[in-house]
Amino acid sequence: MSDHVDTPVMPVPAFEPPYYAAVFTAVRTQDQSGFSETNERMEELVRAIPGYLGADFAQSPGGLGITVAYFRDGDALQRWRTDAEHRAAQRRGRAEWYESYTLHVARVERSHGFVRTEAPQGPAGG
């Protein structure tokens, strides 16, 4: 969903399964007029959906963008999928902003995470 340039790098935490992941992978067009504003609005809308858990974003040097959005249940995902403003943004995306994209929706059955709490120690312990 976003170009989070100024957002600290931190993955969405692991949640107790099951939950859903919507993986949106896209290559954008050259003309991105209006994309940032629409993207900000979409983030505002999705955050307001009960059951939205968060999203991870990545961009490859070659221009492939990946957004993985997490939802507690199918109802939350359905609310996002059918939101009228989101549907309008999807239509505009196909018409203007994307060369290609794929969407994969999966039920997460296993999830865990790790966060380093101290600086790593060298081989000699310091």
C-alpha cells in the first residue's frame, strides 16, 4: 500500500493463528499522479477496519513492490475487499498506476517472530 520511506523498519509482529494474509505484488507505471494521496487514504480506511492487524511493505530495486496485509478473520478481509472507496482505487490503479499485479490471499496457520534486544556479540564475546 505505501512508500513508507520515513517509517522505522520493523515487521508486523506475529499473531496467534489462524489469521489471513493478503499479498499484493505489483509493478507500477511511470505516471503515478495521485497515487500517494490515494494510498494515504487507503491506509486510513484499512486501519479503521476491526480485525485489520497491519501490513508489511517492500520494494525491489527493479521496481517490484510487495504489500502483505494481515487480517484477523475472513470478515475483516471481506470488509476491506468490498469497501467502496477501495474498489474505486482498485479501478483507478488498473487504469493508471499498475503495469501488472497479483493478489494472493492465504490463511496463516503458523506464525512466530524474533526481536533482538541487544547488540550482537562478536566471536570473542565483545
